[in-house]
Amino acid sequence: MGKKLDEKTTKEMLRLLAAAYPDAKPALKYQNPFELLVAVLLSAQCTDERVNIVTDELFRKAPDAAAMAALGEEEIRETIKSCGLYKNKAKNIAALSRILTEEYGGEVPSAREDLEQLPGIGRKSANVVMSVAFGIPALAVDTHVFRVSRRMGFSDGGDVRKVEEDLMAAVPREDWAAAHHWLIFHGRRCCKAQRPLCGECPVGSLCPRLYLKK
Ligand code: SF4
């Protein structure tokens, strides 16, 4: 197990990340909470670029929950078939659209317990929707956030829940939403899964480089 960073180093690392990624924001395109919810669901094992191509057509056909429920699973499946896991995703999008229409008046709920009841929506997706669509402080841990947080020493947790808890303790609450995007951008552009670019890393002088294969 690695050692977690002290408070001063954590603060400085966050400052450096914020300075390095001032453009960090959601890459998924959406116009409202419903579109964000569907885009987040589609983004599992699929690039954001691909999701944006698929949703461009999908949201033209069905811009809200009622229209999506009416579109139906088969048509949704046809429209999103270039996405990974498209059959299961189509089933979940059709089902959650029905539930939103019948039980929530077509609106996306903002409470975690309601979001996590929706088909295909787990804790990470609920965190993204709460934070991005509703401004409720939450810190979603995806594959980049998990890897980078452990390498940089923000967390020594072995599962996403522990990493989420450690990040929430380390990062000021007002920065949770931004930190999620800083860490994703950092993971994509610099601290890559296979070959992290430590030599040109904005936090290279402070990073303990934990869990890297020597
Ligand atoms: S120094 Fe290397 S391991 Fe540490 S954050 Fe930068 S790229 Fe990742």
C-alpha cells in the first residue's frame, strides 16, 4: 500500500492541476439533465467522441424521456449500435425513460437514491449527474480518476468507493466537481494508463509515482 499525501502537498498538487487544465469540463454533449443521464449511461466502454456522434442522432429523434420511451428499445438499439454494449444500453435507456415518464413526470431526479434505482445507473453515473446537472457536490471516480488518484497519492484505496472517500476528504468540497475533470484530463493527456508522461507532468516534482510498474 502506498502512503497518502500530506495536506500541503495535496493543496499544491490541486493548484498545479487546476493551472494545467483550465479547460477541464465534461466532454459529453447534452442540453438538459435527461440528455446528460443518457450520455453518461452510453459512455461506459465507449469514447466520449463516439457517444457524442451517437447522441447527436438519438436526441434529434427523442429529446426527452417521453419521446425516448415512445421511440422504443428497438429503434434506440439501431441508433446507438456503434457504441459498445449497445444492446444492454438500449434496454436500459428504454426502461429508464419509461420510469422517468411514469414516475417522475419526465424529469430526472436529483437525489442519489432515486438516480441509483434507474436501470444502468450506478454510483459513478449518479455522481456525474448530481454534480454536473444539479450542482450537488459529488466526486465521480471513473477509471482515470481511480488510477491517477492512487498514483499521485491522493488515495491508497483499493476500490472506487475508498478512493471516492479519500478524494472527498482531501479536496475542498467546492472543488469536487472541478477536481473530477482535472483528474480525468490529467489521466487522458499525461498520466496515461500504460505509459504515463512523467517527464512532462505538471505535478511531476511532487508526485510519489505510486503503483507504477518499475
Ligand atoms: S509524475 Fe507520472 S505518475 Fe505522477 S501524476 Fe505525473 S504522469 Fe502520473
